Amino acid sequence: LFFTSSTMSNSVAAQEAKQLDSVTDRVQEKELDESKAMEAMKSFQAVNLVSTDETKAVAVLKEDVLLIVSELEVSEEVATKALREVGQGPNAVVDALRLLITS
């Protein structure tokens, strides 16, 4: 059998294109699933913050709650719990953000 160079190159190019398509499809699906899993884990961990009578007595500002909600995309309840857990102070919002990110 004799193959011309153009026949071989077209065949090889078509095979390489097919392989490339199959690889990129799988990688994209994996990235989407991983990001969804990480988001679910963050929200699950944040809900498990400790809520005691002491933390319920801490007053929180609505602006602080809304800032945390907009930055981390958590519920107002989770943001409020985090702010109450860290207590009052000049760095309460920063401390609450750190708590939610590392928990």
C-alpha cells in the first residue's frame, strides 16, 4: 500500500482533532463539578458555627452583615452568626470573614 503525504496528514490531523475535543470536554466537566463541590462544602461548614447565649447577645450592624453576604455569597444567618461569634470590635468584620473562609 502506498499513501500520499496529503492523505496521511489529513488522517492524522482529523485523529488529533478528535482526541483534542475529547480531552477538553472531560476537563471542563471536571472543573465545574469541583467548583460546585467546594461551594457546597463552604456553605455546609459555615452553617455549623457555634451559637450560644453569649453570641446571641452580641449586637451586629446590618451593614456588616450585608458586606459579608455580598463578599462571600453566604446567607444573612451565616453572616450574623459569624459576626456574633467573633464579637464586637474594630476588626469584627475582618475577623468574621476570616472565620468563614477558614472554617
